[in-house]
Amino acid sequence: MNTPDDSLPPPMQEPVGVPAPPPVVAPQHEAALAQLAREFLQERRIERRWRTVFRLFWLTLAGLLVYSLWLQGKHVTPSATPHTALVEVRGEIAADSEASAELLLAALKDAFKDDAAQAVVLRINSPGGSPVQAGIVYDEILRLKKQYDKPVYAVVEEICASGAYYIAAAADEIYVDKASVVGSIGVLMDGFGFTGLMDKVGVERRLLTAGENKGMLDPFSPLTAKQRGYAQAMLDQIHQQFIAVVREGRGKRLKETPETFSGLFWNGEQAVKLGLADRFGNLDYVAREVVKAEDVIDYTPRDNVAERLAKRFGAAMGAGAVKALKELSPIR
């Protein structure tokens, strides 16, 4: 006996392997899709153009870096004409500054070994800095003077104080302007103490050390009399080293008073009277009248284009240049 469902025709089956017909798109929809496709392609073309521009920009900067670094090694053109060799001592004397021992020693060596350089002039405009860096420069000047038998003169512009005067003491003569600031032969160690403030606001300092003096000079811990005495003794020792250098460099020209090594500073006119300086004069005067070689060649290392760009753009520039090189390279 047939069931009611047996009387219905079987459902139609689509042929296997035959694709379904594409959907019907209205003419207005086709126009809209075509417009979207054109706009998409246009945006891609613009994007590619800008990407190329930025790649070329980074590559140009990278090229400038390489070129300026190449020029840095050629900052001084050797001259067969007799001249005065100039080395600038500007700004703070510190390991990471333009007046670091590393940079100054390189310049001094170049200046001394140049046979055409009749003398070396240190043009100083510095408030001082690290006694270690100043001491390294001082010792190297004495060594080079002995090796090359070439005079050294210091010319002070605005200021020659503390560690800068430490370096100037190695010169055969020191020239100043009447209004230059000279001296400050002393040593200091500064900092802050916050223990009283912490007591007022109820903050407890928890400092764990191995060694009773390991936390010495910690600004959040009290300074004991023993630690203060130890720090003062160290400063006194460094001060005596400074004094010995000045006495050795100035010799009998120095007219010592109780204030000479007290850390005071004087103007150029007073410095000459006290024997801290010799005469008045600037770089041109010394080159023309003292060295007798008016032509001045600067041996001081300078910030080049690469260094300025690196400071401005930082690591991003290098990363961008590397990325551009990789994207333009045919090898992936």
C-alpha cells in the first residue's frame, strides 16, 4: 500500500559539476561597483607613490649619515704652511661632552704631530667639570709637549674655572681678557637630603646594604659624622692634587694668597696680578704676535651632520633607513 508521500514527485537534483549561474546585478549596481573599484585602485596608486617618497627620504638621510661620517675622519686638512693649531675647550668637561678627554686628546695629538703647526693654542670657554677628565688632558699635554717640543698657549674667552683651569695650568702661558672669569681652584660634591621632609610626611626609608657605608650619601638616609668626615677627606685629597698641578704649572709666577686655593674666582685683570694668568690677548693676537703664525687651523672635533641628525631623529631614523633598504631590495 502506498503512503501519501509516495504520490509526490522526487525533488529535483542539480547536476553534479555544473556551477550555479551568477547572480543578476542591476545596471545601477554595476556602475557603483565600478566606481568603487576605480577609487580603490587610485588610493593604492597614491599609497605606493607616498611609500616610494618616504623610502627615498630615509635612504637620502642614510646617505648623508655615511657621507658625513666619512668627512668626520677628515676634519683637518694637512697644511704645509706654518700655522697655529687651535683646540677648543668648550662647555662642561665630562666623559660624554664635546670637552671630553677622548675628543680633546685626539685633537691634541693631531695638532702636535703636524710639523707645520708652530704652536698649539687651547681656546677655553668652560666652567669646569670632571677632575678625572681634566687630569687626563693635563697629563697628555705635558707628554706631548715633551715629545714634540712645541709650545702650548691657553686663551681664555668668557670663563676658565675649576677643571678648565686645571687644563690651562699645563700651558706655557695663559692669555685672558680683562673681564674673563678665572680661578675656582677647589672641589665640590653636592646633593640633597630629604630625611626631615620624609619624617614630616610619614615616609619611612627602607634601605638594605651589605657594608656599613654602602648607602653613604643616599639622599633619603641621614649622613653620619663618620661618613661626612670620609667624604670631606676624599675632597681634600683631590683638592691637594689640584693645588699641586697649579703650583707646578704656574711656578714662580703664582702669587699665592690665603684665597688662591679657596675656590674663589677673579676677573682677568685680577688673575694677571695674582699670577693665575700671564697677559691680555685673544686668539688672533697670540697667533700673530706670539706664535708668529697668523694662519689658524682648527683641530677640534665637531658635531657633524650625522651626529646632529642622529640626535634629532634618534633611533627612528636608522630603523626607517634599514626598513627602506629591505623593501627596495630585490632579495627577500
